[in-house]
Amino acid sequence: MAERKHLFINGQWREAGEYAPLYSPYSGECIAEIAQATEADVDAAIQAAKEAGKIMAKMPASQRALILEKAAKIIEERTEELARILALEAAKPVRTGRTEIARTVQTYKFAAEEAKRIHGETVPLDAAPGGENRIAYTTRKPIGVVGAITPFNFPLNLVAHKLGPAFAAGNTVVLKPASQTPLSSLILADIFKEAGLPDGALNIVTGRGAVVGDQLVRDQRIAAITFTGSPEVGIAMKNKAGLKRVTLELGSNSAVIIDENVEITKALIDRCVVGAFSFSGQVCISLQRVYVHQSKYETFVSMFKEAAERQVVGDPLDEATDMSALISQKDVARMASWVASARERGASTVTGGEQISDRLYPPTILVDVPSDVPVSCQEVFGPLVVVTPFATIDEAIAAVNDSRFGLQAGIYTNDIHAAMKAAEELEVGGVMINDIPTFRVDNMPYGGVKDSGVGREGIKYAVEEMTELKLIAIKL
């Protein structure tokens, strides 16, 4: 019988009235039974976080930093154990999992550093008539209880991007992990307890989004919601949240432009393969659309095809594996359906395009794709790339912008004018010049425009989202 995983509330493991089986996306085997929280469980978690907030708010910055540093060290020491968990619950290849864990360690280290430099500024009130003989300064105060709702694709690092800045700022958290990947979150309960986090500062509540997520969004004791997931769910959350602070990291169909003055090298191709097919394309900034100057188009497609076909698809626990199962069988079926609809509209398959099994889908490249079919205009969240030629930079920029999303975009060019034009005109939260849009390091501001969300992650920027600015004015 699979091990039962309970709720973690106020520093204690708490049994639930109901448990649901958790199946491996790759093997289909039951790997655990996961507690399904009720409204009463969520209420208890929020109240525990509220009470612990009194301790966290008064905790010195040096102590908050030390807890985060210790957590980072423990995670690093448990890398192999965590990589195996990621492989089992998310079908993330172990090599890819180790990379995520290394980034998770960095994220908590950045949070530890940021805890020591949360500060305000002096305000020259005498710049306004009537403001003479006054001193004023600002401080940043913890916002309170943060409701964190996280996705399956980076179940350690995207959780770290919510817990790290929350604890750095002196907040407490009620965490609802993705239903498919709760194990990597639940293990954090013991890790943070060992690191010295007070009871109640981290509560982990697993279960259905309609129960747990909805209650977090509506409860008045929750001061801020930070969510990574689909635009549809995020928009619904924002509509229910009232005056809560809301940070939403939502969808994307990220694009890169490859200009006519760029040589199509193996290094460039390999970079595009990483952007398109890492974790089977289940990355928020996965490379989904490639716009290549018409003079380089055939060369790029030929080399990209060869590189894609070298990807090893198989068991996530095998060191040789590059790609494994998609997170669910319905996603494989959706991929097949979307590819079929593109072909009906005239698209051609360069490679892939036929599911390997009901769990595995190969690296797929499509060309001659109309811009209004789902594989181009929606978020695929799978190992599929659309390649399209262009004649001018203006045409390419317009094509990238012809999207409801705007998370990140990239451009390869040797022309500084083209680079700066793209930097100015691309309607995205981040422009990567001479790199793919999939580039991210964990201290940079990260977030999008349009339907890609509101607010920014990246520890310093997330701390600003999770604190309240307070003004103190002294009349001399």
C-alpha cells in the first residue's frame, strides 16, 4: 500500500478525512496517497499562519536569513533524494531535476541575502511648501499571511520563489501545491522545521483547487495571493480576491527571432533545443514559436530537425533520458488534437507529430502553420515548436506581438539597431538579446504583460510585492 501523506498545519502532521491516490505520470503506478483538505483544515492552516505572523514579524533579519541559508544547505545535501521525487511525481528526468534543485538552492540563498537588505528611504518633505522642519522616512513591513498556489512543472523552485521572499520579509505562508506534485512540497515541512522556522510559519495544505485555492483567495486573513498557473484560473482568482495583493504568473507562447545576419551554428541550435524541449516543453517560457529570416530558414529547419531527433525519450530515472512523459494523458491527447487541427489548416510536420504512447509525445516541429491555430496562438505546454520565415524585422516583431501573451521573448541579431528596436517594441515582460526566451536566473525580475500575468517574481521584486510601504514623518 502506498504511503499516506498528511497535511502540515502549525508545525504538526495532521490526518485528513479523505485521501486521493497519486500516480506516476510515466509508469502509472500509485506512488502515494495524498490528504484532501476540507474547509476546516484550510481554516486551521490560515489561523496557524496568522498566529505565527506575530513571531515572524518581530524576528530579526539575521535570523530569517539564517533559516533560509540552513534550508538551502539541507536541500543541497538531499539533492539525489529530491531528484528521485521529481522523477516519480512529475516525470522530470533526473538530470533536469538536479538542475532545478541547484536553482532552488540558489533561490533560497538569494532570499537569505535579500532578508538583510529590506529597507526604505528618506523623503525630503521640505520639497513641498509646508513640509519644512520635518524628517520623513519609509520602511517595509511584512504584509501578513501569504497564500501560495504553485504549479507542477517546477515544484521545488517555483515554490521557493514564493516561500523564499515571504519568509525573507517576515511573512507566514499557507501553501497549496499542485495536485500532481505535492511530495516535493511536503518534504519542505521537515526541511524548514530542521532549519528553525517557527511552527505555523509554513502550512502545507493539499487537495482540490476548488476547495483549498478558493478558500485562500476569499479568506480575509490572507493578505496576499501568489499564483503560478493557467490564465483562466488566475483571472478568476483576481476577480474573487478583492483588495488582496495578487501576483499572477500565467501563460505564454514565447517566441524567438533569428535575424538574417546570424550564423546558424550548432550552439544556437542546441540552445533552441534546450528552450523548446526541456522537461518536454512544460516550462512557462518554453520556446514555442521561432521566426527565422527567410535567407536562413531552410538551414535552421534542417539543423533543428536533426538536433530534435537526437533527444532521448524514456524513463525519467534513466540518466540518458532528455524527455519523459507529459504530466497527464489528457495533455498527450490535447497535443495530438492540436497537431491534427494544424495539419487540417495546411501545416506540415518536420519531425514528430505522432504520440509514442498515451503518456509520451516526441519532439515535434511544425512549419507552414497559420497564426490563428492553437499550436501557434495558445500555450502548448508540450514539446512542440512552430517555425516560420520572415522578411523584415518589423514583420517578425509584429508576429511575436500578435499574441494574447507577453511573458518573455528573444532575438538573435548582430545589428544593434535591430536589437534595440526589439527591446523597445516587443510587448513582453523580458527581452533576451542573443538568447532564447527560456533564459531565467532566479534574482532577475520575472513576469509578463497581457494575459501572462501581473506582478513580478525574482526575490527582491517579490519582497516588494509581499511587503507594505509605511511612511514615518517627524515634526521637529
